[in-house]
Amino acid sequence: MIRYGAILMLAASLAALPALGEAAPPIGMLTIVEGEVAVIRHAVKFAAAEGLRLQADDIIHTGDNARLARVEFAEGGALDLGPATRLVLRPRFAEPHLWRPSHLYVSQGWVKLTAGPAGKIGLSSPRFDLTNLAGVALARVGENDSFLFIESGTAMLIERAGGWLPRLRALKEGEAFDRRGGDTGSVISRPAPDMLKSIPRPFVDSLPPRAQRFQDVQVEPKWPTEISYADVSGWINAEPSLRPAFVQRWAGKARDPRFRAGLVADLRSHPEWGRVLFPNKTLARRKAPTAVAAAPPAAVGSAAVKLASWPAAEAPLALVVTRAGSMVEVAEPKP
């Protein structure tokens, strides 16, 4: 039986779709959709279709058996997506002082990025960023490996690894960047044979622009449904610089019991949601310095600590003390 509250939440999300389209011009358009491709906008998921205008913050997911999806950007240039690919357009990072390419963020999968004639383009990912691309680049983002190949032109690569300062590398046509496991990557004069074999077949072809044929066609979202926690858990648990934007975007979903259950179960992976889930039990920031000063040095960093001085009715079960000295709740107190 469908819950009445869920129907109201879905109706509210759907009502926001046309309004957002009117608020800002589209940043691009889907011009090729071959296979299962979904778009997540606000808190709604719908099937992609050729001619669909795309907006900043749109998330695109391709299915495991999808052949190809193509985005043509309004300012020029194109983006091809292979199977099992996850990305967000125009991501919002929480570190305004730390510049990163903001055209798109790829969390996994294969992409082919073609720069337009008007300017250079780039992408961000968990392990490397690509910037100042003037030409065509192919990239694969995996859980334990990363690969980048400059098919034509030049680009700058920014390799990011935990505990290391970002490394800047200049790449030219024919060169590749290959990183396996936890080791840092290396620039090689030609791609490894196994990576060449794994490149999606449609990426080998040069495709002509198709946006013009959809200029006078208004394509609406198809079969919209409200997102589930499983649909977006990979983004909610993404790297720290991305997560705050998704808290703001999906805070209202914490009222959905099933979505909330997923958030609570994975709270250690996204502690910033503690203030949304348990607003009456989260430590006020003004109390944090006192508690940190009282904690032993070994507790500062990543250890869980308990505050015995708090009244039992108010104390959280456990807190995480970060290097910055702030604390967030990681578990709901037991009665």
C-alpha cells in the first residue's frame, strides 16, 4: 500500500522540476541515449531521453549494460559516458579556497571529454583532477585504479593522494596516466594493453554534434520517481568536499523512514548528517573546545570518546573528535 505522505513528497519534488528549469538556462543537452540512463534532479529520479536539457547539480547514472550517453555543453564541447558510470554536473565543493575543476565530477566509470572551440574544460574525480584540456581525453575512474589518456591536444593532471600534496603533471597527445591500487600513478608514453582493450567501443568513433536537431523540441522527464537511499548513497558517502552539498539538497528526505534508516546505518561515513537526524542531541559548537581540551591527546584525531560529565539523558553515545577540534555525533543514544 502506498503511503499518503510519500505521495505528497513525490508531488512536491515533481512540482519543483519545471520551476528549476525556468530559473536558469540549461548547461547542456543529452543528445545520445543508448541503453539505461537515469538523471537525478533535486530528489527525483527519471529516465533520460535524447533532447533533455540538463542543469547544474544534475546527476547522471548509466546502467551496467548501457552502450553510450552523450552530453553536448551549451558553451561547446561534449561528454560521452560509458556503462556503469556515475557523475554530477557542475558539482559544488565545500572548499572554496581550494580550486578544483567544476565542469563535472566522476565518481566511477568511463568518460570521454572533448573540449569546445571556445575554451578549455576539465573534470574532478576521487583520485585525480583534469584541467585545461584542449583536445580529447578518455578517463576511467575505478574503486582501486584510475586511468587517463590524452587522445589529442594537451591537458594538466592534478593527482591527489592521502597524505601527499597534490602533484601537477603536464600531459600531451598520446600520453597516459595509470594508477593501480594505493600507489601513486605514473605517466607513460602509451596506454597499457589491458586498458586499451577495456575502452568502450563507442569511444573510438568521432561523433558529429547533434544538439541542433533538438533545438525546437521540448523534452520532459520520463517516468519520474522519488529517490531511494540506495539511489544516492554513493554521493551521500562521497569524499568530504562533496558531502555538505548533498546534505543541503536531501535534508528533507530524513523524514522518510526508509531513507532515514539508511542514513542512520551509515552515519559514520557521513557524520555531517548527525545535525539533521538528531538536532536535539548534537553537541553545540561552543561546547566543543572545552571537551577537546579535557580529552587525552591520543583521543584527538579519529578516536571515539565518551563524555562522562554529561547528564545521562542528554549525553550522546559516542563522539568523534576531529583534528580541527569539532565533534559530531555518530550514534543515537540508547534509552
